[in-house]
Amino acid sequence: MIERTDKAIKKRYYLLLSIILNFGMLFIYKYFDFLNSSIHVLMDRLSVRWPVPNLDLLLPVGISFFTFQAVGYTIDVYRGQVKAEKHFGYYALFISFFPQLVAGPIERSKHLLPQFREVHFFDFNNLEAGIKQMIWGFFMKLVVADRLAMYVQPVYGNLELHNGTTILLATIFFAFQIYCDFAGYSNIAIGTARIMGFDLMNNFKRPYFATNITEFWHRWHISLSTWFRDYVYIPLGGNRFGHTRTKFNLFVTFMVSGIWHGANWTFLVWGGLHGVLQVIEKSFGKIKESKSTVLNLSSVLKVFLTFSFVTVTWIFFRASGIDQAFIAINRILTTSGIPFKDANTFIYGGTGLLILFTREFFNEFYPGKFLILESKQPVVSGIAYSFLVLVILLIGILDQSQFIYFQF
Amino acid sequence: MVKNSINKPVIFIAVLIIMTILGDTLIGNVLNSLYFSDASIKNERLLAYKQSQKDIIIFGSSRAEAHFDPMIISQITGMSCYNMGFSGQNIYFHKAMLESVLEEYSPKAIVLELLDIDFVKTDAIHDKEKLSVLLPLYAANKHAKQAIQLRGRTEKYKNLSSIYPFNSAVYAILRNNYYPFVNNYNGYIPIHNKWEYAIDSTSDSKSKIDEFKVKAIYDFIEKAQNRNCKVLITVSPYYMIRRDSLFNEISKRIRTRFDLEVFSLSQDRRFLDRRDLFADPMHLNTEGAKQFSEIISAKILKLVATK
């Protein structure tokens, strides 16, 4: 309908209707109870009875991801960047393409939709590339993320009991847990799609080697950050209306990004902190992104500082409430409490982290020189990936576990 | 050109499969022999059923592990004792361990320290998933194998891998063989600290009875009684005010079915008024365990003396 009509006002009306319908569903499932509870608390304080009960609906898995994909498509059609898909089957496949349905990458219509109309033949090269990416994804998820989760979960579940070093360690572990959980899923999704001949966008680019927060967001959850750039930040005016407005737009975009992650004040604070940090960076002038090949003291220091800032913000992301986040921050600075020493996490998690770091370090600073996993020789790469499979079998967590981003 | 582009991925996949199978078989077999080596049997508490033909065997979770001191029990009863309590485990694990013991011999007395996770519904992660500790015994012990299969239908396929049963056990295997974790207390793991906080209260009103677990408790008692073992079901002290309606329900069922009294010191004043006997609200410390073991020893003596 958007495409068919010539009148701009009608186009805008249809777009608005589509956005309201899509975000309306998301709001009812994900945000209604949060807003309602907040109003309830406020009214209680004012001694006013608030009669609206919570809906307590079960959240459809991946609703934030496929809603954003659907809204992105509608806006692209409105902007004339893609033609409206007339075949319902292709459209449904675009929204519910199984590898990336529940946790992304959030695909763009002009990238993915045309691929459904192409004829795909089985290709051994795709099979090889897909298997490699999936094995690396499983390694990230099972060896690093799930192992570190076994340390993070009990510590963040009982913050009052643990000492500062333990909470600090758990927070650092969480930074790697969430990265490997989410990037692991993305790799598995991209690898699965690749085996079937589909190309999905890259979602992570070694984010903890970023030298500033702006760059971090160019490397972390790329499909979401570019979505917010194209459909929130730029429509708000982007950087076209002066410095102050640019900073305001940036801050608003990150607040929205925060609330996208979940209906909780912790996510709002997390998004807000990232917004503030980027506004501060912008205030210090133009941000230069590091060239991936430069390794010197200055870049190491910047990487360390950026990682530290990001890790502090993860406290809000991980804590079950704002109060818990502040308890964690306060307790990191104290020595009282029980230390949590878990040999399995330190040994197995440490091994996983070492392999992860080695690969990412060489890919970042010496691209093409870590020739074991990236080798063009099939025998060498076959042995290298079988080594990863054996590591997964030896020290991965092979029980049933979920991906963190499934909840979003 | 086309041929070359097909060859490379085919070689990669072939090498990947062959090396994975070879590596899995080789590493799995090395781990298997290390796990069942003499040093491991001496140091691995899971293998206690193979080496300790003791008169009294204690089963239960961390509360059993930390509350029953076999030295004290042996001193008072004059019978040898081993504590097979295992932190975080529930009745499925205890039943598999009891069956493994009964495969070897019949102890004089079996003590089961009952915890609510033994009969209420819990998340999978606190339930059957915990049985992964039995994985190394999958091929060697049919009772452990049965328990592991409770984890899901995929377990039999996962266990086609030779490494999988030893998943996350490499450190323990190497430690047991080269840096032994010596437990001189016959399985008892004492906790030394003292609890310093005020008493709390709890209720099991939100929990539901898991009938599969209850069936496992019945099987546990029946199997022990069928082998002429005296059975004592205990609930050791808590440092918390508990309203245990489900505990009472289970105790009643056991009494009715087996004419067996559950010996509960859950709310016993000798402990409930003594914060200094606890390491935390769930666990007695060494002094608490000493006093509790003395009480239990008298109870066991009485039990063994009955016909």
C-alpha cells in the first residue's frame, strides 16, 4: 500500500500505521507490564489506587529482533530503497528466516530479500565456511560463555555474600560471557545460513579491541547499531543540526537502544551511560578509529580504558535491579565477604579465554598471520578445527543452556 | 578450477571428521584409564563404592557431606562408616550410588539425609542435569548409566563420544592422579566458619511434590531393606525457622508405606538456639557436625540392635 500510493501524506499514514502495529505488539508483550508496574509504584506513593493489572504474557522468543526487521523493511519500502515484496511466502521467510530468527543478526531487506529469489545450489565451499563459523560459534558459546556463566551466576545471585575481588572478577567474566554468548550465536546463525547458501551480515568485529566507545559500537552488535543509526539517529537529524543537537540525538538513540534490550531500568541506565560516554567523546573532538594493524602503547592503553568503561556499564546490564547494580559497584571497592574460588572456571574458562584472545589478537593486529585456524591448507585447517571440536568436548558446558539474547 | 574448489572443502571436511574421531578415541581412552587408575580410586569420592566396604554408609547432599562425621560415628557405634554425601545432588544420584554399593556388598546400616530437593520439583539445572557428575561411570556402572539416561534421550548419542563422559573432569582426573586431594575423614567434608547473622524463616508453600522423585525415595528404601540393611532417614538441623508442610507430607508417606520414622532434628532446640554451631543457615560447622554425629550415632546403634 505504501508503494502503490502516490500521495506523500498517505504514504506517511500507512508507514505510521505499520510502525504503530509492529511496535504496539512489542509494547504489549514486552513493555506494558514494566510501564504499568512503574505507574503502580508511583500511584502507591501518591496514595492513589491504580486498578490496571499486569498482563503477565509469555514473551515470544526473539520478538525484538523480528519486529525490528519488519519495521526496517517497511521504512525501506517507504523510502523507496527496496521494492515491496508481493509474495507473502518470501516476506514471511524474510521475517522468520530460522537461523537468525531469535537473536539476529537483524537483517536488512535489501540484503536478504533478494537472496530468497535466487536459486541456491549446494556448494562445498559454503559448507566448509559455514562449518568453520559454526564450530567457532559453538566454541565461543560452550567453552567461554557458558563456563564463565557458572562463575558469574552465583556471584551476581548473591552479591551481598561475596568480596570485592570476586565481584570484580565476575564482572570481567560477564563482559566475556555476554560477548561470547551473543557473538557465538551470531556465528552459528551466519554459519548455518552460509551452508544453505545465504549470506547474513557480520554482527561482531572483535569489540573489546575498540579504542573508544564510538568504535566499540561499530564493532558490537553491528546489525542493531546500524539499525538504530539508519532508523532512529538519522531521522532524528543525525549530525546535520549542530553539535548540541548531534549529542542529543546520540543520547536519545542510546536510551532507545537500552530500552530495546529489556523492560527494566537497568537497561535504560546501561543505554544512557553509553550515550553519555559517547557524548563526552564527541565533546573532545573528532573520534579517530584505530587502524586494525597498529599495536603500540597508546592503543593498548586506549583499549584497556574502553574495555574498563564498557565493563562497568555491563554491571547495570547484568544486575537484576538498579539497587543490585549499586551494591555490586559498592562491594567491588570493599574487602569484606567471601571469595569465590572455582578451579574449574579458572582452568577451563581461562583456557577458553586464552584461545579466544590469541585468535582475536592476531586477527586484529596481525591479520592473515595467525595461520592455524585461517589456513588455506585444508589439512591444516581441518586439524585446527578438529582441535576446537575436541576442546569443546573436553571443557565445554554440554548441558542444556540458553542464549542470553533469546530473552530480548 | 572447479575440481580444485570442490577438493579443498572435501579434504577439509574429511580431515575434520577423521581427526575428531581419532582425537576423541585417543583422549577418551587415556582419560578413562586415568580415571579408573588406583590413584583415582583412592582420591575420587565418586568411586568410594568400589573401595569402602564400610558398615554404615551415609547418603545425601552437601548437608550429609558436612554433617555426618564418620570418625565420631565409628568411635561411638564401633562400626566403620563412610560418608557418600555429595554436594548439590538429589535422590536420583543417591539411588544410583546406593545401587552401586549394593552391587558390591550389603552394609549394616544406610542413612539417607533428606533434603527438599529430594522430593520437590526443581529446575532441570538443579535436578537431572546435576547427574552429569556420574558421566565418567557411564560405561563402567549400569546404575550410573540408568541415572544419566534420566537427563534426556540424547545422552546415549552423546556418550558415543569417548571424551564426553569426561567432559569438565580433566582437572579432577589429573589432580587425583598427580596432586591427590586427600580426604582423611572418610568422605566427610567439614566446614569451619561460624554463622554470624540472625535467624531467618522459610516456607515450602510454593513448592510442589515431584512424584518421580518420591518414587525414587521409595526405591531407595526398598532396595536397601531388601538387602537387609537397616535404613535411617534423617533431616539434620537448620538454622532457620521452617514451615515444612511438604516435609511432613513425605515423612507421613514413608511412615505409612515402610513403617519407618523420619528422624528429624530440623527444628531441634539444641541447634536452633545455637548460631555458633552453624556455618550458614543450611550447614552445620565442625562443632555442630560433632554434636549432630553423636546424636545420630546413638540412633544408629539403637537401629542396628533392633531385629
